[in-house]
Amino acid sequence: MAIDRNSSMSAGATGQQPELMLSAVLHLMSHYHANSACPKLASVIERHLQVLSSLPDLAPVLQATCQQLSQQWATLVALNLPTQPKTTFIERLGRMVGSKRPAASLPQ
């Protein structure tokens, strides 16, 4: 992930009941639809699951489930990242040369 907010989320989650965080992530998951996928929502779901999997007060079976789901959501997030258009070497070179040309003097 490009943005890692797990440390602040972990600190807040450990002071609360794990059930509250589990409730929140289930709510978020219910709003995610495969046909209208939102990468930001998927990323938030993945982070919640990751934090839940590391909570010591959570039952081991729930920790393992959250860890597995976190990995699956991370894959989904990675697949939906916007891709940069591929350019050829000539196109990149043209942009570099074009940006270094001095501005033409304006007629007076």
C-alpha cells in the first residue's frame, strides 16, 4: 500500500472492543459491490481486516480469518489500481526535449 495508516488505526483499535471494529468492517463490506467497485473502499476494508488480524484480544480463528481476508482484499486493491499509460522511448524523449527548449521570443 502506498499509504500506511495501520499504526494510528492499531492504537485506536486496541483501546476499544474488537467487536466494534469487526462490526465496522462488516458494514463497509456490505457496501462494496463487485460491479461498481470502489478502490478506496476496498483499501479501507483491507486495512481494517489487517488491524483486526493483529489484535491480541481477538479469538485465534477470527484473527486467521481476518488475515486471510486482508490478503484477498489487498490483491483486489492491487488489481484495481489505476495503470499508467505506457509510452515509447521516443515519446518520453520527445517530452524531455520539448520541455527543455527555450521559449521563442515574442514579436514586438
